[in-house]
Amino acid sequence: MKFLVALLLSAVLAMGGSVIAAEKKSEKPADPAAKTDAKTQTNKDDAATANAQVDLEKTVVTVNGKEIKEKAIAPEINARLEAQVQRMAAMGWPMNEETRQMMRDQMRDSVVDMLIEKQLINETLQAKKIEVKDADVDARFDEMVQEFVKESGKKAEEVDDELAKMGVTRANIKDQIRLQAGIEKLFEADPSYKAVSDEDAKKFYDQSPQNFQHPEQVQASHILIKVDQNADEATKKAARAKCEDLLKKVKAGGDFAALAKENSDCPSKEKGGDLGMFERGKMVKPFEDAAFAMKVGDVSDIVETQFGYHIIKLTGRQEAKTDSFAEVKPKIVQYLKGRQMNQFFETLRKELKDKAKLEWSAEEKARRDAKEKERQQQMQIPQMPAQPEN
């Protein structure tokens, strides 16, 4: 399957085997005037403050005689928290310090469990003399970078900046790649391993046609002169007049992208008005109807929506299609193998934990016991009082 941009940015945040989901199509905002590049907010001082409040050299748990200290836990929690802050900020939901602290507490157990599992897997790899070569890790990382470039439209040189926004580095990502590659090697060395056959892949293809169907899509650029629906007639008239003037310039051979950049009220102006590819149902109806009725290269008359007045230029069209089995066979094989590997990993992690010698610090044990007690109490469903018999 595709290595989604999200995987590149958050691979370090997830523990486990190669979790491969069915390929999903990216969605465009339903509002062509909607803000698509919301500013994110970060506060790295909070992470430093949180780290300063704990003894980073303190041992939290000893796993088969090897210590896991706070200094290994804190960076992982901070990275996960930073990613969540970014996601919430992009949706317009800033996170206050109280919420941050609550999330740190919630993330702690999963981070500690992840570090325990990571150590146990590395011990198993060493015991079985299985090696993951640096060249393989680098090659896998390069594949992810190329997918990042393809999906985001950005340059490979921008990868480090994108990772930094998420509070992670190349080293973090490569460490996760190495771990996942190790799990894959353990899986392939296991007696239960069975390679995915052509028959398995074809059966999945035939039973899941929706995964391989692509609806008709168009690509369009637009210039938006924004005006509120409740604006007075004079304001609307002025906005439309501006749009009509721009349309004349476009029809006279003016550079559409340059005019969009200079005049459009949509964030897409930074890309010359380009909205990318979209299918039906992703844009407001008047905009969609106009775009899908056009031919590539056409420029529309003024289109009015609840966001204002638009001039649309159709720049591309992709007819509806269904991927052939030959086209998607490698992706299906990878997906089915990933699903098998997930099942293998769930069994492996349980076996390794059952055999491991874990020695918790008194403080960590008390904290975990208290959380488990609270969880058990929350799971108890109050019984309805018995109704008196008549």
C-alpha cells in the first residue's frame, strides 16, 4: 500500500508491526474557500518544563536486568504530545496546559509498554542472530521520502522541517523502521510463516472491488472574491464587479495563476489558485456543477456560492476507473502480508511479556495499580434496583 504522508510524520509514534491499511483517497475540503493550511501552534518550553519536573535518571522499570529510565520515556511522550497538539491546532482547537498534562498522563503507560516491547524484540533478534542492515533501513526511509514528495507536492529537502514540526527526527523514524524490519524478519523466520499466494491476492481483489475503484475527478484552479451571504447589496455588487474585472483580464490572456495569487481570497492563492484533484461531493454544489461541466483548459463565467464569487479554470480530468489486478497485485500482497504480520506480532508480544522479568519502581507500580483500579471501577455497570412485585 502507499506509505502515506502521515506515516512519514508519525511512524515513530506507533509501536508494532507493519500496520497496512487499505489505500484511501485523500479528501479535499468541501468548501473551496476554506482554509487548508491552518497555522499550528507549538510550545516546546512546556516539554522542557515537564522534563525538568522529573528525575530523568530515575529507573521506571527493569526488563530482564536492563533499566528503562525517565530519560528514555520523556522524549517519546513529548513527541506524541507534540503531534497531537499539531493535529488539534490545525483543527482550530488549541490545547491548554491542563489538557497537555492530562494527555501526558494518558500517554505514559503506552510509551512505557512500547519501550518494554522494543527491548524484548531487540533481545529476541540478538538471540536469533537476526540483523537489520543500515542499507535496508536507509532504502526504506528513502521510499518513504519519495512517497512524501509525491503525496504532499513538497521537496525532499523539506522532510526534516516537516518532521521537526512533529517533534521527531530522521533518527527517530529510522529507529522505528529498524524495529519494524526486525519484526518482519522474525515473522518470516517463524515456522507458521506462509507466503501470500497469487490465489490469495486474487481472492482479496475479487471480494473487495471498492478498494480499487476510482471515481471521476477533476483538477481546477479558482479565483475567489469573498463576500458574506448577509452582506448588503452594495457590498455584493462591488465584489461582483471586481470579479467581472478579473474575468475580463483572464479572457484577455492574463496569467490566471498570477491573478489568483494577487487577488483571490482563498488560501489556494499561494498555489496560483490550484485546488488539486477532487471528486464529486467534495466541493459546494454550484462550484462542483460548474467544474465537472467544463473541458480541460476552459475558464468559467462567474460562479456564485455562499462564499462569494469564483472564476474557475479546469486544468485536469481523470475519468472513473478500476485498477486491474496486475496493477494492484503487489499492493495486495503487501497488505495481506502485513495483516498476517500483525497477528504474529500480537502473539509474539504476549509471549515475550509473559516470559520477561519485569521489576517496577515502587512509584510506577503504585501509579499503575491505581489506574487499573480506577479502570475496573469505571467498567462496573450500576445495577438497576429491583422492581417491587405487585
